[in-house]
Amino acid sequence: MILTGTMALWAATTTILYTLILGPAVLLLSLFSKSGRSPYKIGRFWAWLIMKTNGVGVRVEGLEKIDRERSYVFMSNHSSNLDPLAVAWKLSHPLRFIGKQSLEKIPLFGWAARRAKVIFIDRSDSPKSIARINQAIRELRDGISAYFFAEGTRNVAGKLQAFKKGGVVLALKAKLPIVPVTILGGHKLFPKRALRIKPGTMSVIVGDPIDTSPYDEGDRDMVLEKVRSVIFQNLRDHGMVDSAKG
């Protein structure tokens, strides 16, 4: 119990420290970076520091399937707060994460994340959310890509939930390929409602890009099922079929 409390305190203290040190740097660089690439690089370093400090490694498969100079809409499952850190660290594309608006209100973190071009969405205000998404579409070029955690919130124990349609709708509007990403292991190291981060290794599996050019918004349900089925199959192939049902 004492060890668990110590590890939880270590994770919280170091994360706050890294945020206090690197947050102002993100804010400063954002004044000189219209694309947001430079602030995002500091955000990737922040993610790497947290993962390394807590003994979390990440294996990645399938990076050869994507072009660093091309923009995509990435969509993945989500079972842990380690998931965005893992993909930010391992995917070379500057990512525009889609996050809930409550995160934007966290002092310093929210300000820095906004400057790093995180797209905060208020699900209770659809017109405002649509306006932010449309602005993001205009910025998705030259490798800058959107990233959706398609379940909308963290699942419990890795159990795959229904997918939200926002990522598919954006991809269809922007005519960008969708890349299904499967994240494994995060829920074992830092599950929902946990305070400590356990050391260990996560896996990130990058799927084949799904071309959206033949489809329109009326096909969004079919395209969404294509994305979800790839992620479900990967979960099943890696022995998570029971927890992936639902």
C-alpha cells in the first residue's frame, strides 16, 4: 500500500513538474508558429518524459503504411490516459487531438494544449463544435493530421465501446484517408480511475489507410464499421476478444 501510494505521488508530481516547465515554452513558441508544429514537438517531448519517467515503453507496428508528408484522420480505441502519450510519442505526424472541453479549463495544461492545436469540443454546443472542426479541416495539410479516440471516452478494462461518428464525418468532408489505430496494454498499466502508473509495455498497431474518396457523408455508418472492425480484429488477434465484445 505504501509503495502504491509512493508511485502514485511520483507520477502526479513529475507530470505536474514537466507541465510547469514545458507549458510556458509551448505558449511562447506558439506565438511564432502558425502551423503549431513547434509547440507540438514540445508536447511530444512532454509525453516522452512522462512515459520514460514511469517506465512505460511502446512497441509500434505498421508505421511503413503511412506517409509522413500526407495528412490523415487517425481513429483508435481508448482505454487509458496513457493512450494519447503513446501515439504522440510514436507517430511522427503533427496530430490535432480531439478532446473534451473540460480539459481546456485545466490551468496551464489547457492553455498549452490549445496552443499546441488540440481541438477541444463542447458536445453540448454542436454549432460551436462544428465550427472548430471546420477550422481544423482547413489546417489538415502537409502531414498535419487529426486524431480521434473514437469511443468518445475511456473504456473500462479494454472493453471496446460503440464508435462516435465525428472522425468519419471529418474525414469524408476533408477527403482524407482514415487510419485505424489499435492501442493495446494501456488499461493494464494505467486504467480508468487509477492513480498510479505501472511500468510495462504498450503496443500501437497502425492499420492500412482507408480511402474515403469513393464515399460521401451518407456512407458514414459503413465507413465507421470498416474502421471499428479493423480495431476489433486486432484486439481479438491479441487475445482480447472477451473484453472487446460489447
